[in-house]
Amino acid sequence: MSTRTFDYEILDEVKTRWSPRAFDPDRPVPEEDLLGVMEAARFAPSCFNEQPWRYIVAVQGEDDYQKILDVLNETNREWASNAPVLMIITSRKRFAKNDKENRWHLFDAGTSWGFLSLEAHRRGLHTHAMAGFSVDRTREAFDLGEDISIIAAVAMGYYGNKEDLSPELQKKEKPGLRKPTQEILLLKGKIRIHKALSHNSDAIE
Ligand SMILES: Cc1cc2nc3c(=O)[nH]c(=O)nc-3n(C[C@H](O)[C@H](O)[C@H](O)COP(=O)(O)O)c2cc1C
């Protein structure tokens, strides 16, 4: 299988969102769209409505943009330097109201980033999350305390030219595929996916 297939009709943005590397360096993201994207991130649900996510958002040309670029690993920096917007996603490890450990902060920050990426896509933008960066150097560069978890970097912008990427990266420049539904369900005997609804295997027992 080399293209995405869908068993069910779902949100267009979920179907068509993907993580490219060929960003257009000459097309900045209008402030209205940047703030619209952050609005979607803001409205994600979270445990006790704590909203633990904290975003560092930087636009090409700003000092913070260069700081983020500097903490990326070399492979990511090669393509992400063309993205007009770079972010670092962080979250607060403890609840603000009682200083107790928030076991769900990463879950909630992940939900927020998911909302962000879909809203970006709805606005014609692309996002690409990155684990390939130095957490220690990010903590130092942005003076973040140990109460903050540094989770991921993100590149955001408009699509550019695939041909501008190195030959290796050009080969990877396509939407990622997915495991079949059966593989992501932990079954306790209640959920059954019928063969007719599932594209490549038998009913689940
Ligand atoms: C938390 C996280 C970290 C990732 N780290 C990197 C990375 O360092 N470099 C990279 O090129 N892609 C990275 N990716 C992109 C994934 O490889 C990509 O989302 C996955 O292959 C699915 O493809 P799709 O987003 O096109 O559907 C990361 C994605 C996530 C969510």
C-alpha cells in the first residue's frame, strides 16, 4: 500500500493533513492565520481544564526563531529553516490550583497540538512536528525551569518546492501511512470490527 486509504468518512482535514518538509521560505504566515491556529490550540480539552500547554512561537527574522533553529538537529534544520514559523511545545507538569502532579499534561498538550495542526491545515498551512532537537539546549536558550516539560518542536508554513529538498528528503516527501484499525484496538471481547468494514484483515475475535 503506497497511498492512504480510509475505511470511514471522516473530517477532511484529518484525511488530508500530512507532514511535509518542503516549506516555502518566501511566503510568511499572516498574523490572522497564526493567531487563528493558536486559537484552535487554546480550545483543546484538558484535565480539570488546566490548559497546561505553553507555546513558544517565533516568526522568521526574530531572535527566537534563530534560537529554535539552533536547537534542532542537523537533519531537521536542513528543511525546517525554510518554514516561516517555528514553535516549541511545552507544558506545565503540575496543576496551578494545588501544585499537585498533573499526570495528564502531556496528553493534553498533545491534544492541543492536534487541534493546532488541523486548524493550520484548514487554513492552507502545513505543520511538521519534530522530536529531533536538544531539550537541554532549549531549556537553556529559553530559560525554562524544571516545572516545564519540553515536548516537541514544530515547523509551520505554506508548501514550497519538493525539488528544493535533497534527494533523500524528496523520497520521504509524502503523507505517512497508517496501521490497520484492528492493530490499534485493544480488544476486551466487546468491540468487533467486521471484515466488510476493515480493509485488510479478518473480523477481530
Ligand atoms: C512528536 C513527533 C515527533 C516527530 N519528529 C520528527 C522529526 O524529528 N523529524 C521529522 O522529519 N519528522 C518528525 N515527525 C513527523 C512524523 O514522522 C510524521 O508525523 C509521521 O511519519 C506521520 O506522517 P504524517 O504526519 O505525514 O501523517 C514527528 C512527529 C511527531 C508527532
